Amino acid sequence: MGVFVFLPLVLPLTAWPIARLAEQHLHPRAATWLLTTVAAVLAMCSTLCLALLMVVGTAQLPGNPLPDGWSDPEVREAVPYDEVAGKAAIPALIVVITACTRAAWRHHRVRRRADRALAGLPAASVAVLPDEMPYAYALPGRRDRIVVTTGMLAALSASERRALFAHERAHLTARHHRFLLAVQFAARANPFLRPLRTAVMYTAERWADEEAAAAVGSRRVVARSVGKAALVSRGAPVATLAGFASPGPVPRRVAALLRPTPAARSWPPLFTAVGLAAWGAAAGTMVSALSSANSAVTLFFILKTATPL
């Protein structure tokens, strides 16, 4: 395996520049796809390398279920870093699995709570909750629904309500919850990927903003509805990851909506800051994939040779 097994653990750092630049210079749809793909691949590669290092570490532990040949001195010489990194990978992988399991359980619990709140309401595409607390969210599932409270409807004008529904419908149509879940798991698998998670949470909202602006035909109306919804729903519970009134990036979202529509290109020009950052992230992702594949194949043949028939 050599030093290649450690590269996927740190190569997520190559994606940090594009995490910020993509928000500013790419169309939100392209930025969401790019950042989510990079985050998912880098997370899988780093988790695979942790698992490979764990195999190296467990081979030396007494009572391990592995074949005796895996801990022979000849095998240990062919697999470096077994004494420290191999054993340190065991608790690290346990932490990763625990964090991802907690994230999945939290998502399931939020979804179940949201379903209970809608029990007894008509099976329509829009569910109106009799609640003075203003909030709205998209609830994906076998029957996609937009959930909004009477308090939110009362706080918005007719045009702003159309913008709200168009925004939430865009979340459901583009399946933004899948992008958000992917980066949530990626950030828990490797903490270096947290900037990408933050960026995707913003670009997914911007993507829905742009779709809403195209649907209602006015960027200014969407900007006004985003700002007003954020103000009136401050402190209200957000039931899903893809909430309409995300509090953090709202000023930036409003500012972006007051500018012209971003160019809908899928990849930036090479000789620009965002282009160089995108190619740097792509190169880091490719090296991570090749390094993890090389380490997996190398360890497989080493252990296959050491395992008796």
C-alpha cells in the first residue's frame, strides 16, 4: 500500500478552493452537482482507506477473526505503518460509522415527525398546517408534498406565495434532499469535507431560487419573498434539510437574485480562478480514487498470498 493509502485522507483539501468559488461563479445547478460529486467520491475513498488500514491493524490484535497467515512477519513487512496507523484506524472508522448512523437516524426521525404532523390532512400536493408560527418546507417521499403554515401564508402577498411554492416545488423536482444527504454523510466521513457541505447547502437553495425566478418571471419578487420569509420565520423549526428560509445565506441569496441570471454553463473556463479550482478538485478526486484503488488491490494480493488455501 505504501504512502498512497494516506492520500485519500487529506486530498479533500484540494476541494476547498472550489467550495467557495463555485458559489460565486458557477450556476447553482452546476455547482451543486460538481460539489456533491466531488464530496461523495472523496468521502468514499477516504472511508475505504480507513477500512484498509483497519484490516492492517486488526491483523495484529489477539483473537482477531482473520486467518493466521495475515499476521505473518513477511506480510507485515509488505504492509507498512501497521503498528501505529493500522491500529489508529480502528477507532477512527468506528467514529465515522457512528457519525453516519446518527445522521441517518436523525434524518429518519425528522421525516417521521413530519409525517405524523400531516396525519389526517387531505392527500394533496400542498399541506396547510393551522399554525400561527410561519414556516414552510418541502417534504420528499412517495408522495411529494409542500408543507406551509397559515402563519406563513398570512405573512406573504399573493406573488410572494407563488414564489414560495415555486421554490419548494423546485426542491422536490430536483431531489435536492439527496444532494444534501450525500454531503452530510461525506462531511461526517471526513471532516475536511465540511466546507463542501456548507457550500452545497447554499447552492441548493440558490438553485431553487433560480427555478422559482424563472417560474414566476420576476427575480425581484423571489428576492423579496426569500427575505420576508426569513424574517418572519426566524426561530421557527425547519423540518427538512431543504428548507425555504435557511437563515445563514439569506442575505447572499437576496443579493444574488438582484443580479442578472447566472450563465448556465456546466464547466468554467480553464484559465480563470474558478476553472483552475475546479480542475484542481477534479485532479484531487482522481488521485484519491486511484490511490484508494491501488491500496485496495495491493492489500488484496498481499493477503491472498498470505492466506492458505
